[in-house]
Amino acid sequence: MWTSSAEVSVARRRVMVSRTRPADVARRSVCRAVESMRVCLREANAS
């Protein structure tokens, strides 16, 4: 029985996420949200 590479990468990512501290994950998601907000503002100003 073989698993697809996508399944393997998902499993690996899950292991990595479980290894990282919740604080780091929260900070990363906040940074991503702020970054996307900045991009939206920049596009709104450009138009």
C-alpha cells in the first residue's frame, strides 16, 4: 500500500504544526492577516 506525496506532505505538515508552540502559530496567523490587510489597502489606494 502506498500513499500519495500530497498525503505525505500533509502528514509532515501536521507533525510540524504539532511541534510548534501555539504562541508561534498565533503570531504567524496574525502576521499573515496584517500582511493581507496591507495588500488590500495598497490595492485600494492604487485604484
